[in-house]
Amino acid sequence: MGKFLGGLIVVCALAAGIGIYYLQVYAFYEPVPVTGTDDVQVTVMATGRPEPILYEDFKAIDADSSPIRYRACFTTQMSPGLLTETYQPYDRAVPLEAPGWFDCFDADEIGAALRDGRALAFMGTENIEYGIDRIVAVLPDGRGFVWHQINHCGEVVFDGQPVPENCPEPPESN
């Protein structure tokens, strides 16, 4: 009887582990529908508003389970000079890991390129959801990436602290 119960515990633990892995890596992600015109938007320095840029080959995933699960890849023909002269830079860009099956988005490669100055990061849309910014990064070869990142206001408020003076009030929760 002891061997049976021990085996049952092992089988249940293995099943739970597989289930948890599947839920984290596959279950909640959905492809984002492509509009073809405004999927990639970057904040213009002159206006402070996001506007679409020229892009191709857009693909993205997202999940309702978390506001920071959004990941996207695209290509652009826009030159680094034009991008830096036109769009608002983002200094604290830290790409978040994507599921391994979304192979166009390599957070390690993007992060290394940002650290050594090969990639440029821009504010996509500030507070796309309260406390969450959409960040756009572009490599010199024209490959581009988009992800959501918690901003300063979100870090403080999500940690249960009072809203800092330079941050908007969070929306009322239901």
C-alpha cells in the first residue's frame, strides 16, 4: 500500500508540474490581431503623443492574465538617425522574457544591444494601462521589438505605497 501511495504522490506531483508549466508558457497567450497600420506606435517628441511608424512583418502575443505579457516583433526601414530625431527616447528599457516558442523576441539579445548602445529604445505609449508603459526598441538592422514595462508610478503604487506627486491618480478599482 505504501508503494502505491508513494507512486500516486509522484504521479500527481508530475502532473501538477506539467500543468503549471503549460499554464505559464502556453495557456494564456493569444496572438494579437494585426491591423497593418497602427500596430507599432512611438511617442513623438514634438507632440508627446504616440503615432504609428513605418513597419512590416508585425507579429505579437498578449495575455489577459497580466498587463506585462505583451511582446511584439516587427521590421522597419526607418533609419536610427530619423528615429532619434523624431521620437522620445526611453532610458530605462529592460526587455522581459518571452515564451521560448515566440522565437522572434530574444530578451537577452535585445537587452545586450540596449546596454552596449547598438539598439535604441523609445517610449511607445506611456501608461497604456495605469503604471505600464509600452516600450519600442529598434536594432541597427531594422528589427524592432515591443513590450510592456512597469513604470515608476506603477512600481510605487503596485507596491502599496501612496501615489507619488509626479504621478497621475490610479483609476478606481471595482
